[in-house]
Amino acid sequence: MRIAALCLSLLLVAGAASAAPLAYVPNEGSASVSVIDTATDRVVRTISTGGKPRGIAIAPDGKRLYISDQTGNGLVIIDVAGTSAPVRVKLGDSPEGIYVSSDGRLLAAAIEENNQVLIVDTATLSIAKRVTMKGKNPEHAVFSPDGRLIFVSAEEADSVDIIDVARGEVVKSITVGERPRGIGFLPDGSRAYVAAEHANTVAVIDVAKQALVTTIKAGLRSNGIVVNPDGKRVYVSAGGDGTVQVIDTATNAIIATTPVGKRPWNMALTPDGRKLYVACGRSNAVAVVDTQSNQKIAEVPVGELPWGVVIH
């Protein structure tokens, strides 16, 4: 009996360890988060959030979801296991993109109408710093891999503001093109890629020098950015084309274009980098792309107007 019980226990542990990551999708039109099993590409759970969920982030340990509620002007913290009720924290007028530092200690929230980025202490859920932007209507506020900087894009600007986290202030603005949107860093933090929606381009920034390296012509209304964990590929969604472009980081050239759906917006990759999940707002679906073939392999119906994806 003891041997049988031990074998069963080992099987349960192995099953838990081999479970596929889950993709979490905020649906701004249906006040919910759809949870997709990346092994089956099916929705396995729907979490009610209320309000208008847009930005989404997850704690490094996978236990907490952070969601910006645009109409509620706050942050919603959800216990992924469902053992406690959601917590709400007041932020400011019209919060958008939210991002967690790699160590999980800080969260950055772009507050559109206040032209600020708030830095939140995730242990206390208190606002540690309020940083006023130079660009108007900030949408994304992304930590560099080492957590020392935050790159901020603003809808009504042509530049990216760089925040020194320790100082709590903007230390540089870099011109990237009209209406900057998504931002992604190479894993080593050496370069950042920024989509400029009205310019239909992606700007490449040398992070150490805080200077523009080059500009890549991309799809119509370039928007979301995500970087493969191996650092070899960058993916940019084109809302006007309904496609995703693939950038080779060795040459900064576009090497593939994949049709995905209507108004592709923000995206996420599985930890192994083999599958890309693209929120297609006007399709009310998430497109799944095989990154080896750069082909769309599935379309997962979710709620109304999916805004982004986070995977853990």
C-alpha cells in the first residue's frame, strides 16, 4: 500500500509539474478575463472583473493577477487560486498598461488622463512614486530586465520617456515616431523595440546609450511588441493589416508576416517561445501562432474586445 501511495503521489507531482502554462486575456467589452490552457488552446475558466479591464500583468510566482480597470480608475488584484476575494486599489484617471518588475517587487501603471506613471509596491499595494511624463496619454510603462529603468510610450507623442526608477523621474526622451505604443526589451537588456502606430514603424533603441539605433518599416498601425525569450526574434502586431511581423534581431529585418485576425493588439509568448498568443480585439478571439513555422494554428474565442495577453 505504501509503495502504491508513493507512486500515486509521484504521478500527481509529475502531472502538476508538466502542466502547460495558462494564458490570461482581459476582455474590455465583457468585464472579464478568459483563461486559456496553452496545451489545448481552449478557454478553461472565465474570471469576472467588473469595469473595463485593459492592462494585465502576473506576479513572477504566478499567484496574483494585476489588472487595470479603465473605467474604475484602479488596479484589481486577483488571487489566481481563487482562495481570496479580489482587492481594488485606486490609481488615477484611465489606467492602461501595467507591468511588474522581474523580481515582482514593483508594478508600473500608465495613467492616461493624469499623464503619470505610478510605481506601486506590490507587498503593501501602496503607491511608492508618482512620475509625471513629458509625453501625453501614456499607455505602456515597461521595466527594463534589470528593473532600473521604465520605458514609457504615450499616445499623443512621438517619443519614449525613460524613467530612472531609483530617482523616480524622467531622465531622457527619445524620438521614435508618431504615436508610440508597444515596447519590448531583449532579454539581456541591451536593446528596446518600440512600435510607432502612426508611423507604421518599429524603433530600435540602444538602452545603455539611450539612443535610437535604427527604424524598421513595419505593418499598418504597428502596435503590440513581444520579444522571444531567446532574443532572436521580435514580434510586432499591425492593427490595420490584421497581421504580425517577425523581426530578426541579428539584422533588424522583417523575415515573416502572419495574418492573425481583426485589430491585433497586445501579445504574449509561452515561456519556451514556441507559441505566440495575439489578442485580436475586433475578432473577439486570440490567435495562436506557431513561431517555428510562423503560421496561425488556432483561433480561440474569448470575450468582447480582448486587449492583451499574459502567460504563466
